[in-house]
Amino acid sequence: MPATIDQLIINSPYEEPSSYPAFLIRLTSGTTLVLEVKGQDSQQDRTKREFLDEWVRAVNQHGGFGRWAWDVSRDPSDIGGLLEKHMGS
């Protein structure tokens, strides 16, 4: 059974308003990739990714929402490589 978006919203408990991923991408492999696009990196961004990593591991361990992965693009030219990297996930 596919998950509905209200079941999969990622809220960041440390900031207002809540933070949402930049892109949710369904790859042909079936993996859903959470892709953040960032220029500069802050401590808040690193903390957010720690929570995201924990969330993705928990969802994958549960197994009921398909396979998930996450990554960060810091340059638009690297997005193709990031997508290829996760195609086998």
C-alpha cells in the first residue's frame, strides 16, 4: 500500500515554520530520494540532516513505505551524478 503524503511529512522540531525537503524524487529503481539543494551549509542544516538520516533509516527498517534515500546537492551540475548514485539503491 503506497504511503500518503500526510504520513510522510518530515517536520523539523527545532525550527518554525516546519521544514520540508526541497524535492522528493521517485527513481526508476523504486527508491524515493529526498534531495536537498543547498548553497552554504550551516549548523542548523547539519542538524537537520542528522534527523533526516535517522528518519530515512527508520522508514527503511519499517519496510512498509518502500525504499528511501537522501542526499544534498551543492551545485546544480552535480544533480545528475547524485541521481545515478542512488539509482541502484
